[in-house]
Amino acid sequence: MQEIGEIFQYYGKIGVAAIRLNKSLKAGDKIKIRGNTTDFEQEVKSIQIEHTKVKEAKKGDEIGVKVDDKVRRGDKIYLVE
């Protein structure tokens, strides 16, 4: 499993994680989110950059992704092969 980013903000009311990427990510990819109390996998259904829906994000982008469970700042994002 390859680390592709880190959560820097979580919006609990809407269930969206703000992620800073260090590798590219596209809609349809399967990710694992892991932290001190976080550990789950999900498919990336959509990605937003500045409230605009995109199909793919690249290294260095800050994106918003709807998450299935609560996440925390500092949780790591991994790409599931």
C-alpha cells in the first residue's frame, strides 16, 4: 500500500475530508484511511478542488472527498492496489 496524502481538515456536518495529496488520485480509486483511531477502506466517488468536481487530482493538489466514516486531521491516505 502506497501513502498518497494526508487529511488536513474534516467537515463533520457534510462528511467531507480535505486532503493534501503527494501522489495523484482519481475517482473510482479505492483508498484506505488510517490514523490513531481511524481505519477503513472506501471507493473515491468524487473529488472536488475549490468546489469544482474533477475526475483526477495530481500531486500537490488540495482536494475534498466525501468519506464514509469520521476522519481526523493527520490521518494518512493510502491507495489500495
